[in-house]
Amino acid sequence: MSNKQFGIFDKNIDESVKRPLADRIRPQKLDDIIGHTKTIGSESALYKQIKSGFLPSLIIWGPPGVGKTTIARVIASETDNNFVSISAVASGVKEVRDIIDKAREQISYYNKHTILFIDEIHRFNKAQQDALLHAVEEGLIVLIGATTENPSFEVISPLLSRCQLLKLEMLTVDDLSKIIKRAIKKDVLLKQYTIQIKNEEALLLYSSGDARKLLNILEITFHLAEKVGKKCVIDKDLIKKALEQNPLYYDKKGDYHYDTISAFIKSVRGSDPDAAAYWLARMLEGGEDPTFIARRLIVLASEDIGNAEPYALSLANAGFEAVKNIGMPEARIILSQVATYLASVPKSNAAYLAVDAAVAEVRKSGLLPVPLHLRNAPTQLMKKLDYGSDYKYPHDYEDHFIEQVYLPEKIKNKIFYEPSENGRESKLKSYLTNLKSRKREK
């Protein structure tokens, strides 16, 4: 039995093996990319643009580990341009300006363009993004920005309007399975062995749809596995062992992680401030973007708390602004205040259910006509057609209320919002119930 482990410092090992597996098998051509056939496959518009020699600036938006960096590098390789890569976390305006100056020289002396790839471009502030704008406009650089966040919120409009948006979806199970097979077949080290994966489902499950994480787990389990000659068996227990030995390893490599943020949100929704604080700490220790967490808390304040405690939305929004202005490490205190408060107040999803029910009705019944008494009448013709003529102004009546129909006639008795008995929403329910009883009395 041979149990020789290959370490990155072995003197006799191929130098290329010292690089991570995910980097070793990174695709070098567009046709080697697995997945994303609609956005960059051979029939896509972007594929044809690149093959024709036209290269637009791009914002690549998608979850971690789906190939944003890989696509940027392949594009540079396919078009024979200079490729410069920086991280928005570690780079500032000065570095960007230096790159732009060098890009200008490349065009002047060698007639060669520069592709500037900015990872996590959503972390660039407005001043940093402004520094890029003129260079993109003048064609000094081709910008490829990668982000896990909705670029319409994080990238300034002038810059976004000058870029094509490439939205990448999560890789499918089939895509990830193909990536495993490709790694085993193509990698300089793994291809020397006959590797049997007894429980591929577990490997896919623990990777959470992240190809980089998938390959990291595969690489670790390979090195942990006992080898009999050139045979290597990877099973579920070995995968679990690899994860137990590296509990935070993967969190530090990604931008956000569905499993941890899900646990955090569900803990707040479930009114457990202790669990909320724990998962918050896990994300922050893993290098999570604090503004991403703050943004999710804003959504939760409406979706899961709503009118049971309306102040929750104000606090969450204030927390988001404070986190942006203060930054880490102090931002952790602000996030903890918001998260623990939201976890501790009464909950209601009635507002969330109301709008979804209303959307479902709109899609079902179509664009029903607005009742005449609710229509605006800015012209004489509209007034002659009785637009707004029978409208009753509620403030002219007792308790600032008068019964009248506000929904289209076809659905005039529909109920979308049903307040809960929790927190302040119980008072809203009592008030609305009282109004409904007055309607019945009439």
C-alpha cells in the first residue's frame, strides 16, 4: 500500500502542481468553458463579438465560483490583449491611474489594448469608479468588472451605461459534474491516478454550486486519501473529514455564501438573536462584505417583520448607511445592533404576502380599468367624461373615512393584506376591522 502525500513543497514535484487545482485546470479558450451557453456559448452574441475581434467593456454579475475571473482571462487570451487584474478591496485610485497611463503607452507604442479586470468592482467607491470612466470612454482600457452584487445598485450609472452586462447563473449539477470529470482527466497530477468518487452527490452538495469550492474540496480529499498504487478512492466520509479540518477555508475565498447567509437570515426570522450573532460572526470572519449583510437585513425588515414593527425598516436602512460610512472593523457593531434588534421584535410577513397576492391577481385578471371616480381629470374633456366626478375626499368626513370602492369593479371585494396579531400590526388589524364593520352597517 502506498500512502505518499504530495505537498506543495516537495522538491521533485512538477512546479505547476504547486498551484491550486482550480488554477491548474482553468480553461484557456472560450470553447473550454463549462456552462453559461446562453451568455457566452458558441451561439451567443458575446462569443461572436469576441471571435470577430470586437471587445466591449463588460460587467460580469453572478454568484461566486461560476467563472467570472476565468471568462475575463479567456477573453484576454482570445483577443491577444494585455491583461491586468486588480482587486477592488486592495486597490485605490492611484493604482488605477497608473494602469491607465501604462495602457495609453501600450496603444501609442505597440497598438495593443489593455483589459483591466477588477474583481469585486462593487467595492469601488464613486471616486474610484469615476477614475475609470474617461479611460473607458476614450477606449484606453477595456474594463471587465466582476461582482456578486446587483450592479445597478453598486456601479455608477455613467460607467454601467458604457458596459455590456453579462449575468451568469449558478452552475447546474450537470455543469459541476463535468468540471469534476475534466479535472480528473486533464490535471497534471490527478490524471496520473485512477480516481473513483463513490459519492459525487456529497461533493456537489458541499460545494454549494461554487466550482472553485468544488475543486478545492476535490484537491484536499485527493491529498487526504490513501492510495493503493495509482488507485485513489474518495468517499463521503473523506469529504466530511476534509471539511472538518478546514471549517473556514472556503468562506475566506468567496464573496458570499448561500448556506451561511441562509442560516443567518433564518435565525433572525426565527427570533433567535444568539444564533443571528453567531452566523454574523462566521460571515465576518470569513471575509464577507458587510454591506451585503446590511442590505439583506433591509429586505428582511420588510419581508419578515413589516408592520409588526415598522421601525425595523428605518433601523435597517440607517444601519446600511452607517456600515458604508464607517467600514470594518467597527461596522460589525452596527450589524450586530441591527441583527439582534430585528431578531428580537415581533414578526409578520403580511405586507410581503399582500404584494405577492396582488401581483398574482394582476397576472391573472390583466389590466382591469381604473374606476372612473379614481381617475385623474386634468382636462375639460376628461371632466365631461366624469373622470373623478364621484370621488369622495376622505378628509371631509368623520374620522377621515368614507366608504367607496378603490379596486376595479371585477375584483372590488378582494382582500390582499391581512394583518397579523403581532406587535404594532395588531393595532392596524383592529383599526381596519373597525372600518370594515362600519361598511357592513351601511
